[in-house]
Amino acid sequence: MRPVRCLLQPLLELFQRLRVLTMPEMKAALGTEVDATVFRKLSALPYRSSYSQRGAFYTLDSLARFDAQGLWSCRGAWFSRHGTLLDTAVALVNEAPAGYFVAELEAVLHVPVKDPLRQLVQAGRLQREEFAGRYLYTAAERRRRQEQRAARQASGLPGDSPEDEFWAARVLFYSLLNEQQRRLYAGLESAQVGHGGDHLVAQALGLAEETVARGRRELLAGEVERDRIRRVGGGRPRAEKKRLKS
């Protein structure tokens, strides 16, 4: 029986020459008209399909030259180290310092992403919220989402006055705090603003108004847990082991 590599030699040589192939090109190299035969041969190789062009292009992992974001283009097709378009969108949004608007992510991926993002939000893999009249897509994880919202708020400020620049610095500082510190800091800012402060600070920092109000109440009353982030009993309840009934 001939070695597998010998059977794949025509396909390997074509990959080395073109780096990216279509299904018809692979069929011609292998002398077959059956897609299943091509996939059976490819299963012996570390390969991936493009996330653009409806997955019509294929390459070998050894030939791809991914950039810092895990993307690579050849012959007009785009490939991702992360795999599918959905998985790639999740990875890039999670890594983005300030999340992504649709147009921004499309500029990075070079394909339409509105429908994929909608699917990811519905599946709970990403979150979205209205920001400056557009939808901002952020990580599903709460703390990461708050960091991205704060960074977006800071970068979106005009910065034409010292007060604007100082508020941007506040938002960036806020993103470095833990959960209790963020709540108390938001409450402090609200107390300084006065009437309407809860709403203003909640909008600026991407928090619920009740969270800001709670931080303000705790701070003014001196109810601060110095050695804990959450109050006793906060967070998820402990999972109790179930005993089997005899």
C-alpha cells in the first residue's frame, strides 16, 4: 500500500505553489469529482477553510501567516486562527480594549458582520448596548464588559476642555478598580454631581442607576467592607453536595 503522503503529493505541491486552493482545484489535483474524497484526503493534514467567501477556500496551517489578531488573507480569501467567522468575532470583541461597533469590526474582518453579531448576542456569547446612537458590541463577561464600556466612554469624549480630559482620566481609573471600589467610586462621583448624579454617572460608566445609588448610600453611611469585595452572602450560593437516598 502506498504511503498517505505519496497519495497526497499532487495536492501538497499545488498548496505549496498557490498556498490557497478551491474545491475544484483540489479535485483536479487528486483526480476526483467527489467532495468527500477530497475531505478524506485533507483529514490527514492540518488545514482550515476561509471565514470569507462562504468557506470556499482552503489552506494548510503551515502555510498561513497570521497577523497579531490571528487573521491572514491570500487570493482574496480571509482565514482566522480562531476558526469560523462566529468564533473569530467573539475572540476579537473580547480582546478589543473598547469593544467594537459594526463598521469597526467589518473594517478588521473585511466581511459583513451585522447578522453574525446578532446571532452571537442572541446566543449570549456577546453583549450589545446603545452608545452614541449606535450598538456597541462588548464581551459577555460582566467585568470585561464594564472595562470596555469605560474605555469607549473615555475615548469618545471630545477633550476640548480640561474638564473633559479630567473626566476621561476618571473613567480610565475606574476601569482598574474591583467591584466594590467601582461602586463606591461611582457613588462618590454621583454625590459630587448632586441632583441627577446617579443617572449621569450610570450613563458615563455603564452601570445601573441602582448600583450607583447603592454605592453613594454605602459611602455616605460609612458601610464599607474593608477586607471584602462583596458583602457576606454576596455572589452565587454555594453548591451543596446531594446525598443519595438509600
